[in-house]
Amino acid sequence: MAVPPDFSYTFRMRPSKRAIALISVLLFSSVFLMMVGALVWRVKMTGAFAGLGRDDLAAQAAAEAGLARCLCELSQDKSWAANLPSQSLPDSQATFSIQWNTSHSVNNLLPDTNADGPQGPGSVAPHTAYVMVDGQCAARTCRLEAIVASSGLTTNSPALSTTGNITFGNDVTITGQRSLGDSTKISANVISTKSTGENDIIKWSGSGSATIEGSVLSNGSSAGAISSNLNPSVVTGSVKNGQSTTPPARVDISARVAAKTGATTPTLSGTSQTLGSGDFYFPSGVNYNGDLDLNGSNLYVSGNFQINGSIRGKGSIFVTGSSTLQGDSQVVAGDDQQIALYGKGNVTLSGFNGSAALASLASSSGSDANGVPYTTHLSNMKLWGNQMQSIQQQVSTLVAANPGSAMPATTLGVVEGSGAAKIFGNAAWGGSYSSDFDYLTDIMGFQTGDNYRNVPLHGKYTGVVPKLYQMVNDNATAGPTKDFLLKKLAGLRDPLDTNKGVLAHHTGLTDAEADLDAALATGNAEGLFDAVNDAWADGTYMTAARRAKLARLLAGSFQALDMNHIGSSYFRGLVYTEGNLVAQNDLIVMGSLVGVGPSSNLTLDNSIKVVYVPEISRRAGETLGVVSVKTWLRR
């Protein structure tokens, strides 16, 4: 049969059910295999990541162990700097390493100048260490970088702190400054943690004046716990009762002394004694008629400690009984000079009433051979000394802003041959005086010159220090006060040797630099004033680091020399007692006073000045203190 021309067949291929099933199985199998592969990879990588995580934690733990080891070593020996390559930990594959060089760890705990470190020149601050510890386990490494510092056994103490009463007598000043090299004022707080309800826990009961440049705080619950005469006319900060201040931590003095019974017992003889570094034990107390100089010494005293003279230097003293000592006459410039006295019994710290004695002698001794009243010499000494201190403060401010800068020319200074007017820092050797400081140094210590800033100044008015020395020598009654005043004035300018004393004169740059080298090394103030002024413009010698250090030494020496109380003696450091503490008789304390006994009362009487310097208080006794981390970073 014929097919019509408009009709066509369409053939459609219909897959069988078996084909569909096969395709589905293949697709599912592919997906399943991909999932199994992913799971296997995930399991494998999870194991690998877990291993890496464990290694990373182990490396960090090793680095932390290395840092702890370093802190222990430095606490025992502040100069420690031993390389520790690949130190293994017990029962672990992890190790740590420490290298000491300028690109890794740098120990700058003992010096008081900056040191070069990984962050660049001068990047490690004085009395700190930059510690870099590498921990490693398998392929993982952890680096810890930390800045550590040491401190004494009593840290963060205020100017005055006690668990008992505080009594201020005649003429008391409490002040504070940021550091010896920075005279910026800071709060010098007075605190009693006694929490009873009685009145007058802190009081001023004397005559004259009282000045407290800080706050007065009491834990006492009574509204009259702080005497009403300690008000804004006396106290610059706040006056608050009912506080909850915590007393400083206790130091177990008896245990420390008992632990050192096997140490050497030295013989103290003569009018002065210097003890070197190390531990010394005194089984039957100390009663010494002389001056004691500590050079990194630690004294352990079973019994009483009585020094009929001064104590100076750097060291710690632990006393199970009472302690009695006198202030020092020596001018010390270095800020590393501090004594830490830890007394279980009462402590008495005395001066010699030197300022009052000097004023009385000036009034009663009449005039010198040139007819100039000694009262005029004493007034000029205070006047010119205060002018020198004002210049020193300007120098410190300038150096703090830029240690490498020179003193700028100023219309306030004397005019030298080149026409430059300067208040500090000779422009060159020879010729006329080229700075006020230079001129004042000479007219204080030497009979020289006939004008100052074009004001007639006859030579008979100059050389006030040796003239006052002669006055004391000729007119003072024999005794401890006379001996002290002669020693104090000779320390300023020796009447028999112009090359000795703080105001010593120098004949050339080599002579000046020799004294500066000694000052930088030990803090000795011999010839410091004239030498630092003369060498100031010597670009070869006076590097920025030396300039900064010498500016600090200059400031430190002036803090020890209160020109308005030139007869004052002083104590530098920290006194910690579980008994009562008395500071008396024309004394300057640079540091802090702490009482921590059940009822440790503090009494300050008869011209006492406490200059709270945190770095002195913090570092007193640091050779026995621990080293701790101040800040750290993990890399």
C-alpha cells in the first residue's frame, strides 16, 4: 500500500530499566569514592595538624621553661649571660636555646646606661635585660622575647608607709622626683595602714614648717585619724581616712640571718672599713666607731647593729635586734648607691644638726682676715649653690629631650671671647670663663675672679667653702659635729688639695676626663662639677651616652647637696623595720621609710627631708631580689 506524501514515522529510543540502574550505580559509586577519599584525606590531615599542634605547644612550653631558667639564673647572679644551646627538657623531644649577643639576648641589669640590643643602638634600658628564648620541637619553633628587671625585697613602697602611727616634728619636708636624673615632681605619699578608730594616727605636732608634696592616707576609721593641721596648707595632695591600703609584704629577717651563720665574720677596725661583695655574718651584733662602706655586701647580724659613723655604698643589712646609725657626709653622684636596711627591732637614723651648727658658728665667729663676715660667706654659698643647681636642672631637661645636643647660647650666661653667652659647657679650653657654671664652681671653691656678669665681685668674697672650713676648724667645739662639718666641707673642696672634692679644679682636659671616667665607673663625685662642664663640648669624649649618664650624675650630686641645708647629712636607700623608726637631726633621706611590725611607729623630727626617688627604693637590696618579666611577646 502506498504511503501518503505528508505522513512520516518518528522513532523514539526508550532506555531499558537495566541501563538506568547501571548509570545510577556508576554515579553513586563516583560520589561515594570521592567522599571516602575526602574522609581519608581529612583523617590524614587531622592527624598531621594534631601533630603540628602538639609540636607547637611543646615548643612554646620549652621556650617558657627557658625563660623561667633564665629568670632563676639572673636572680642568683645579676651579671649572668651564659649561652645555653639546645637544652633538652625531661621526657620530651622539645628543646630551648638562649644566645647572649646584641642581636639576641642582652643583659643590662647592672649598668645604669643604655645598651645596644636587637631593636637597635641603646634600645636596652638600664637595669633591664632583653631576653630572647627559642623553643623547638620537631619542625615547630616558638620564640619568646621578654624585658625583665630586678628589684629589691620591698617593691612599690611610697615615701613613708607603716602599720602604726606617723608623727612629724619640727621642720619636715616630704617630696618626690621621678629619678635622680629627672627632677620632675611626683607624689610622695604618706600612708598608715593602722585601721583602729583612734584619732591622730598621722599627726604633725612640731613647730617650724611641714611640707608634704603628695597625699596623706590612713586606714583609720575615725574622722580624726589624720590630724587637722595636716591640711591643704601643708599637704599638696589629698587627705583621706578610711582607706583600705595594703601594707608591704613582710621580709623574714630572722630566717635570712639564720641561713647565713656559716658566712665569714669580718673584723671592723680603724675609722673606716670597706667590705667587698658577698655575705658576712656577725654572731654577736656590731658596735663600730667608724664609717662603713659596702661594695655589694650583704650583712647578716644576730643582735644589735650600732654604727657610730655613717654607712654608704650598695648592699643589704639584716638585723635581728635594734639598729642605730648616722647620716653620711660624702657626696655620691651615682644612682646605684643605695643601702637596704631590714631591722627586726627599732631603728634610729640621725644627723648631726650640722646646718644649725654652721649657722651658729657663722654668727658667733665674726669676720675672716679680710673683714668679710662669715654670715656673708654662708649666704653667698647658698646663693651661688642654688644658682648652680638651677643651671643643672636646665641641663638635665635639655639632655632628657636630646642627649646629643649641646647647650644653646643664651643671653643669661657669661660672654666669652667668641661672643657666645653660655650658662653651661665651656666652648674650648683656655681664655676667659665661658659659662656661668664654670665661674660659679670656681668662686665657690677658690679665691678667684673680680667680677661676675660684669658685677664687681672682689676676690675676698670668693672661695667660700675653704673659708667656712677654716671657720669651723678654728672655732667649733671638738666633737662629732665638728668632725662631720669638716668632713662635709672638705668633701666639697679639700683645703689641702685643690684636686680633691666635688668642686675640685682641673688643669687640663686629660685631668678632667680622668675624673669623669671614675664618675662613670663608680659614681664618684670627685671633681665632677668642673670636669663635666669643661669636657661638655669635647665631641670625641662626650658621646651621647656619656652625656646622658653624666647629666644624671650631676643631678644626683645636687640632690645630695641641699645648698639651703649644707650641713645636712644623708642616707640613701630604704629602711624597713618591724619596730619603731626615728629619723632626726638635720638629715636628708633619699629613698623611702617602711614600718611593717604589729605597731611600727614612724617619727620624723628636727629638720628632716625625705626625697622619694622610686628607683632608689625599688633597687635597694636588688642583689637579693628576684628578676621578673615586665613585658613579653611571642613570635
